[in-house]
Amino acid sequence: MARRFKDFGSPKPKDPVEFDLHGEHFVCIPEVQGVVIMEFASASSGENGDAEAAALVENFLQEALEPESFERFQKLRRDKKKIVSIPKTTEIVGWLVEQYTERSEEPRED
């Protein structure tokens, strides 16, 4: 009887994902688990309220950012002088998703 087997291999290590904001440098892990992206995409495509959407973003950022960077990012987002707007946060999360899925987001038609 023929053996049915496939070795899915071991991925090559990737470089960390990094970004700057308000003169601070933030480092993310090189890759997030696929399930993190799938859960984020699935939940964000539904009819969630503002509280659920905020929780999705927080969870994704906590999964993506290195612990020290996440802690500093949280402090920055509470700074009264260095504002990180909702559109800027959305832009950052969108860019991170692009980096982790290795594809650019398609331009949206309004």
C-alpha cells in the first residue's frame, strides 16, 4: 500500500518586523502564528461593536510586538502630548498584517 505522507518542512527564520512612531523604535516578532491572523481577519470582518474592535486590535498588537515594545507602545498611546490617533493605529495594524501575510492590502474603492 502506498504511503500517504507530506513533510511541510521548517520555515526559514525571518527578520523582525520593526517600525518607528513619534521618534520611538518598536520591534515585533518575526512571524505570528497563522491562527492569530485568521482570528483577527475573521473577527474584524464581522459586525463587531467598538469595544470588540478595540479588543481585537489590542490582542493583535500584544501578539505581534515584543513584550518590551508592547509595553512602551501602550505608554505612548496614553501620552497626552504624542497623540496616536485611531486612523494611525489602524494604519499600523494594517501594515503589520501586510508584513505577516507577505502581501499588500489591495486599494479600497469608496
